[in-house]
Amino acid sequence: MKEELRLSNFKWAILWSLLLLFLSGFAGAVNLPESLLNLISTDKAAHFVVYGIYVFLCLKAFELSGMDTQIVRVSVVIWCSFYGFLMETFQYYFFPGRYFEFLDNVANISGVLIGLTLFQLTKNKFSQ
């Protein structure tokens, strides 16, 4: 059964995107990695997890709206990856003491891809 596109289906995804905006701009001090040993830091793990959750929430909202198609999934992955890039860019230009970090973007995109994979796995598991 196809549901209509309702804002209430997207409430968690919208709230999560606002939380990401808040954390990107107003979270505590930034500690840049000093060496490759610090590449997988708590900061990168946090980026990975929060963007994985973000893509999952967005995909779930479209599923609840009856709009879970391949093109929607690709579009959501592109959007969530772009949103992470946008937040990094905003940090650099609009929030003093915050930086644009390439590795944060890598963690964001990695989290998005794993979130997509988990969404597909859970959808397949529960649809059987």
C-alpha cells in the first residue's frame, strides 16, 4: 500500500539534520589529527555514525511514504553526502575555530554508504 508524502514521515530525518547543523557549528573545540596514527579518531567515528543514522532515517521516511525506489535511494545517498560536505564548508566559513576537514567528509560518506547497506539489509530481512 502506497502512502502519501507527509511531513510527519520525515520528522526524525528533519530533526536529525538540524542536530547535525547544530553539532557542525556549535560543538566543542576541534582537534585536528596530528599524524596518521590518529586517522581513526573519535571524531571520525562520530562522523561515520551520525551520517549513517542520517541516511537511514531519510531512507526510512521515503519508505514510509511509499517512495522507496532505486532512484530515491541514490538521491538520498547523494543528498546526505552533500549535506555532510555542506556542513564542513559552513564550519570553515561561518564558525570561528572550526575547520573544513577532508577526512571528515570521507567519514561522512563512508557512514552514508554503510547506513544505506544496513537499511537494505534490514529491509530485506524484515520483508521476508
